[in-house]
Amino acid sequence: MADTRTIERTLIDTYTQANPKSRAAHERASRLLPGGVTHDVRAFTPFLPYIVRASGAHKWDLDGHEYVDYAMGHGALILGHAHPTLVAAVTRQVALGTHPGANHLLEIEWAERVQALVPGVEMVRFTSSGTEATLLALRLARAATGRRKVVKFQGHFHGWHDAVSPGQAPPYTDVPPGVTTATAGETVVLPVDLDVVGSALARDPEIAAVIVEPSGAAAGAVPLPAGFLQNLRALTSSRGVCLIMDEVITGFRWSPGGAQQAYGVRADLVTMAKILAGGLPGGAVAGRRDLLEPIGVASAAGRRIRHPGTFNANPLSAASGISCLDVIRDGKVHEQINAMTRSLLTEMNARFARRGVRGVAYGEASRFNLAFDQRLTPGDPQSLRNVPADALKEQRPTPVAASLALALLLRGVHLMAMGGFVSTAHTREDIAKTVDALDEALGEIQTLAPR
Ligand SMILES: Cc1ncc(COP(=O)(O)O)c(C=O)c1O
């Protein structure tokens, strides 16, 4: 029986030989770009393919391979790559100018779309990314409450600015390099446990906000217990603490109105990005008027909240965002892609069960995750409850997980880490191809699967 390293080595060798142009590009990139990449999640052994073109659910690399894509613009592309309506809208706008350096009508139309879809939106402020949106939301909460600290949950991701960087990986107590202990000390990292949150809020009058990924940590890799968000809403309200739902993933995906609509929970502020801008850069903070209004306007105390940003609500992102929100607004898109995702999950789990691989496919809406752990029953999502949150979050590479992404790439399927996003462009054929690729990939590395 081959050991883990032998299988990984074999896959790495096969993949490297099959991708000579991407390999050369990777070597060239590594001389200039840290780690050879431009986003942490794209660091991959030996390297990810270099993509030259994408359309619908597919993309093509420098060496001529075609992939069914589940990275889908890190979740931004709910309509697939290069959707014709969005391409037309952006093309029209690019000829009209990309930056008027003044107000423009598209920013109003875009905000009106957001208000029409997302519950509780009294005002909207656009940013250039999700990271900027959570940064601004926390600043608004601090300004409104006059308090210093924020609560975030273990493993929950809210971008890369300093206040949300602590608490990413077990044991969740680190001060990330480059973040001051003073800043990290103002971020209270808590487990997903209402008793612990309740006592923290009761004990500490300096807490301004609680920020949460409504999907659960890492885009739903660690789902939240049922009722958690509702109870968190009640707890935060009772203490005058702002509840910020970070809907960068769930916004416009969990439903046209995001997770607030899907779960019937109303936040004070919602942060959005990704689908909001239809695959171009863009983010927003939206919610209560009293929280957003002090931006740019002197309050009674004469203090205004500053928020410049060269590309806030830039016309290209606005044109793309408006078109995207118009396509998804009636929820038919969600019915289609959620059903497609459910059949992908069912089929994947059937393969895990048939091959006796201790893996489970699970997810919500059109987001799916794969987990591999000795405590799982092959293909049985119920057995996820046997796996502690830390292990789900970390996806400690079991032999299967470590090799699977590579074995799938070799078969024309690109996951994003151990999961992905389904778009309206994914067809039944794409799903069938993905499931066959998974089955074959599992077969290839099964000698290593923990049973
Ligand atoms: C929940 C969540 N919040 C914030 C962010 C940061 O968004 P951006 O990458 O646009 O800065 C992400 C990015 O994936 C995210 O998933």
C-alpha cells in the first residue's frame, strides 16, 4: 500500500508534468509575488493552474485544460462567469467612463436595489471590498455606542483588517503578526456558545458590537446551531450592543434578502460584497439610519465619521451589481441552484458511502463543504455532530483531503479549498462530471483513506 507521501508525490508529479506553462508562470510569479499568489487561499501545492478564460461554469488554463469551476469568483459569481447581461452592462458603462469623480445615478439605483431586497436597510454606504465593509461597520458601532471592544467568534472570517484578524485558527488566542497587542486586546474572541456570550456582554460594558458569519465559520464549514442567531439577536438587543451580520458570503445567496431573510433575524448592520457587485470589486454596509447617518455629517457633538474611498460605488461595479441584483431578485435563481446543490451533495455522499471513505458533503443554499475525519460515517451528514468545531474548521489534512483537490484538478474540477459555490451556469452534466471525477479521485487515493 502506498503511503500518503508517495500518493501525494505521484499526484504532484503528474500534475506538474501536465501543466508546464502554469508551472513556468508560477516560477515567474514566485520571484515577485509573495508565495507566488495574490490571495492566501490560492497558495496550493504545487501551484494552481493559471486561468486564461472563463465562461459560465467553466474555465480554461494556460495548458489548455478545461475545469468545472466551484471557486466561482470566491463566491461572487452566482450567475457564473461572464454572464451576458452583466458583460453588456459593464461594457456599456466602461465607454461612458469608469470614474466620474463626482456623484452618479448608478450609485443611487444600486442602493435602491439593496434596500428593496435586504430587510432593515434604511441607509447604504458602499465600499470597495468586504474587508472594508466590516472595518466600517465596526467603526460605526464604536462611534454610536462610545465603546471600544468587539466580539467575534472563533474561526469566523471577516476579512483581513486588524480588528478581525485575531481568532482565526485554534486555539484562537494568537495575536497575528503585525497586529498590535492593544488592537488584538479590543477583539474578544468567543466560542459559539450563548452562555459564554451572555456572560461576556454582562461582564464587559466596553463591548460595542458582535459580528458573526450567519453561515457559521468559514462560509458554513462549521454551521451554527439552530436558533443561535435569534438568541444572539435577543442578547445583543438587551445589552444595547450592535449586531453586525457579515453577509459577504450569505448576502443575496442564502435568499434574495440574504441570511436575514432566510432565518428571519434582523441585524443592526449588514456587511455585503461579492454578489452585491456581480463579480466586480465592491462592498457595502447597510442597516439602521441612526448608525449610518453620521458618515460625512457632523453629529450634534460635532463629530463626523470619516469614510472616503476612491473606488466606493465606482460605476463599473455599480452597473454590474445592478444587473446582477435584477436577475436574482425574484428568488427563482435560488430555487434552481439550491436544488442543484442538494443533488450534488446527495450524489457526493452516495460515493463516499459506496467507497467507505470517511467523508461527508454538506452545505446550505448553494454553498457546499467537504469534511474528512475518522469520526465521520461515510456519506452521512448526521455524523458531522461527532466532529468538534475546531476539526471542521481546520480540515486537518487527512490523507484523502490532502490529495483530493489535486486529484480533482487532474480530472477537470476546481474546488475552492474543500468546498465551493454552485451558480446558475452549472448544469446537470457539470454535476454528473463532478461526481464521476470525485468517484475516480477517491478510487485513486483510496488506499490512504482512513476507514
Ligand atoms: C464572511 C466574509 N467576510 C468578509 C470577507 C472579506 O471580503 P473581501 O475579500 O471582499 O475583502 C469575506 C471574504 O471571503 C468573507 O467570506
